[in-house]
Amino acid sequence: MRLSILAGLVGLTLILSNSVLAEGAGVPYPEGYRNWFHVKTMLIQSGHPLENPFQGIHHIYANSNALEGLKTGAYQEDSVLVFDLLKYLEKDQTIQEGDRKLVGIMHKNTKRYSSTGGWGFEGFAGNSRTERLVNDGGVSCFACHSPEQKTDYVFSKIRK
Ligand code: HEC
């Protein structure tokens, strides 16, 4: 009798911790981000240390919650930053946007993502809103962002 209660409790604990993990993994797709504030754009060419997987033209967008953080370096809850990565093609002495490679996201939720600096990291493949690319809970993304502690792990700076 005692044993079955214990087994039940262990089972319940497992179910609870699994649901917390599942929730933690689910950084939402940033619907409408193309209407958000455009922070900056960069072209990463072949031979750059970030070439794999970030070679291409990326545009960075911030939602309204993230605007204050871009100025102060301290981001409020539900700040979202998007790294919109496109292929590029060189044509007639120009460099033009190609197909989308991925949409990278940082979503601030201090409690839910406490192990990765309070940010949920996720990537969606190409134009997909469901095909997720991050399978380590954002640990490898955060590893590279972690030196930017002074600006809440965000690299991009706002400009006029
Ligand atoms: C090897 C280093 C490195 C890794 C790994 C990395 N990033 Fe970044 N990330 C950067 C750099 C550098 C920038 C700034 C780019 C710029 O200035 O345009 C950046 C910018 C960003 C931004 C825009 C906000 C900011 O910090 O400027 C987002 C969103 C982002 N990364 C998401 C991710 C996600 C999601 C992952 C994991 C899939 C990831 N990053 C992995 C280096 C990295």
C-alpha cells in the first residue's frame, strides 16, 4: 500500500516536471515581426566564424517591449528579438536578398528560461512556423551570447 502511494507520487512528480519542460521549450513563433522595429542589418560572408549556420543577410527586429531594453540594456518581460536570416545572391554588382534560411528568436521570460539568462532561444527553419531548430533548450545559443551580460545577453545596439 505504502509502496503504491510512493510510486504514484514519483509518477506525478515526473508528469509535472515533464510538463514544465515542455512548456519551457515552447518559444512562440513571433507572429507579425516584419511590422516590428528594424534594429539593424548585417551581411555575413563565407569565411566568417559565424558562417555556419549564419552566412547570409540578417535583419534584426524588436517588438515594442524590447525597445526600452535596446536603450538601457535591461529588457522587460516578453521582450522579443528576431534574427531574420536570408540567403544572398551577387548579381549585377549588387548583393540581393535570397530565400529565408531561418528565423532566430530571443524571448524574455525570466522564470521560464532561468537557465539561459532569462531568454528563450529558438529557431524556425525557412518559412516554417512549426519546424523548430533548437534541440538543446537554447544552451548552445546562450553559450555564445553569454559574454554580453552587460546588455542582458543582447549583441545588437540601437542606432539613429
Ligand atoms: C557563435 C556565436 C553565436 C551563436 C552560437 C548564436 N548567436 Fe545569436 N547572435 C550572435 C551575434 C554576434 C549576434 C549579433 C549580430 C549583429 O550584430 O547583427 C547575434 C544576434 C542574435 C539575435 C538578435 C539580438 C542580439 O543579440 O543582437 C537573436 C534573436 C539571436 N542572435 C538568436 C540566436 C539563437 C536563437 C541562437 C541559437 C540557435 C543563436 N543566436 C546562436 C552570435 C551567436
